Amino acid sequence: MIPRYSRPDMVAIWSPETRFRIWFEIEAHAADAMAKLGIVPKAAAKKIWAKGKNAKFNVARIDEIERVTKHDVIAFLTHLAEIVGPEARFVHSGMTSSDVLDTCLNVQLTRAADILIDDVDKLLAALKRRAFEHRKTPTVGRSHGIHAEPTTFGVKLAVAYAEFTRARERLVAARKEVATCAISGAVGTFAQVDPRVEAHVAKAMGLAVEPISTQVIPRDRHAMFFATLGVVASSIERLAIEVRHLQRTEVLEAEEFFSEGQKGSSAMPHKRNPVLSENLTGLARMVRSYAMPAMENVALWHERDISHSSVERMIGPDATVTLDFALGRLTGLIDKLVVYPGNMQKNLDRLGGLVHSQRVLIALTKAGMSREDAYKTVQTHAMQVWQGKGDFLTLLKNDPAVRKALSAKEIEKNFDLGHHLKHVDTIFKRVFGKR
């Protein structure tokens, strides 16, 4: 994670201070459970909480100890003993470092997921507002980047709304996937720590009990989590690319808000570039790149190795921080997106009615012409329009074969824009429900 693409609330989840605070809470809750079971003295458990609850863990001191121990959890426990005193000997009883590390990571990921879900909610609100604003704003639909048939800009945004609704559902599922706790000791057999300790810690930390762990929580959970982040990032890119295409000078149907004093180019003062959506495309690539190492982390040796550890120390903060920033940026982009209905209509009319070709085709077949002949006839005139050799409606009216099948009024009827927009309300009800 780099400051340029980071927001403070998500960054805070991954700070050393937060990590050590979570480690302490896991250890202290475990001590509470052990005290209730008569494994450690109740007075010791109370002392651990009393000394550690409001303690400010010294990151530099922990790092100093780790340089000797070469073990981060032991370094923390040593520092905690300096704070708690003799009662610290009851901390971590029967536990292994993975109990602390894995449970902590899952706490951090669930907190990160909560922020991401809130981010998506804000994006959905912006998309819904703009979709209804442009519910009936006609624009051309494109396939292969080429004019196809009319749609509305609101429908375009409704498509994105539906996609991010699914993104939200996936994030909720991904959160549940990693919201587990393991306090099962070495190789996960509970030989030195009672399963009831795990249940207590899980409840206290807002997690579910991991049904079965080795010495680590199974990494298929984390693979699915980061894969989900990658899919959400892909949805971000899909919408960003739409904006990038629509902002092209030759199109200019929509563009990113260009603020007072903003500059587009160091060389060309006239430039207004889609820098936000281009940036989002790049950020999406990064988030997707974190999914693969998460999948590779699934295949650990036997009951435990730590080949996953260095990976997760990188991808945990980087993926969540980057996606959080991207979702926030996209929300602002959509909220302030400048839309040009006039240009949309101008582009819609650019090919002189060719967007109605399918309707003419259908009308001719209904009038008795074979589909093959109807297609050939319509295409012949369409190609003439492409070549600048006439107006589509006029060419059709002047074609004896077409006039034999359809009157001039019947031909003109097929050029009604409203025909293509008649089910917009139905689409909106499907996507947004009843307002």
C-alpha cells in the first residue's frame, strides 16, 4: 500500500498498533476462558486485562526483541510480560503462534470487509440516483464499439447497479468465509488447550469457530476472499472503461468532472483527460493480481508451513486498501459525472436511422418477405448509408421491393425511438424494485 492510494480507516486496520491490540485481545480472552475452566488463576486473567487493556504497545520495543528472537509472536509476548509482570506466564498457555496470527488476520479481514461493503453501499446510492436521473435519456447502445440499437443512459447505469449489487452479496459471503477463529494449539489437536477456550475467544472476537484446522486456518477461505476482491475490482474496471470510451472527443457523451484549476496536460492546455477512470483501470489490475498468490497459499505442507505468511502480510493490506480507495474514487466519479444528452442524441442520429434496421427487417418478414431477402435488402441500403450514399429512410422508401411490402407510413413507423425504450420501466423495476 502506498499513501497516494490509501484511505486512513482502512490503513488503520493494518497498522502494527492495531495488530498488537488484536493479539492482546485474543490472548486475554483466551486467559479468561482458561480461568473459568480452572486452568489458570482467575487473578492472573484479571491482571492481564488490567495491565494490558489500556496499554500502549511499543512497536519499536517489539521490533527490537524480534531482531533477537526472530519470532514476532514471541517478541510480542515478551513485551507483554514487561507490561503485565509475573502473571504473564499464564498467557498463551497451550496455544501456538498460528492461533494468534490466523485469528488476528481474520479479524482484520472481516473489519476490512465491513469497510468495503459500506463503500459499495455508497457507490450503489450514487449509481441509483444517476440512473433514475437519466432513466429516459436516449443513447446508442454499442456492440463491438459500433452503433447497435438505442437504449438509455439510465439503463447503462442500472446495469452497473445490478453488477455492484452482486458485488455486495459476494463481499458479504467473503466476509463470512474468513470470519473464523482457531485456538487449537500445535497441529490443531487441542491437546494442550481446551476447545471451549476457542469457542470463548471466537464469540468475544465476533467470529465463528473454525470446524477443523491443522495448525493453521485453511487457506481456501482466504483464496475465496481475495478472489472476490478481484471480481469486484473487475466490475470497477468495467464501469471505468465505459466512462473512458464515452469521454473520447469523437463521442463525448459523458466525461469526468473537470474542476476549477485542474490541468489535463503539461504540454497541451486544452486537454481534459479521463484520469480517474484510467487510474481505476490500473488499480483494478493490481487488486486482481493479489488473487493468484492467495490461491497458491492453499497448498501448504502437512499441518503447517509459513510459505503463506509473507504473501498475506503483503496482499492483506494492499488488496483491501487499494480496493477501498478504488471504490471511493469510483463513487465520486459517478456522483459528479457530467452527462451530455444532446451529444447522445446527435450520435444516435449519426447514421441516419441505421439503429432501426432490425425493426425494419422484422416488419418486412411480417409482411411476407423471406428473412433472407429481407436481410439482404436492409443490409444493402444500410451499406449505402455507411458509404455516404444516402439516407436510410429515403433509400427504403425508394426501393420497389420494400414498398411492395410496406407503405411509406409503415416504413416510418419503424423509425420510432420510443419503441426501443418502452420496457425501460420494466427493467428498472427488476433492478431497483418499486420505489
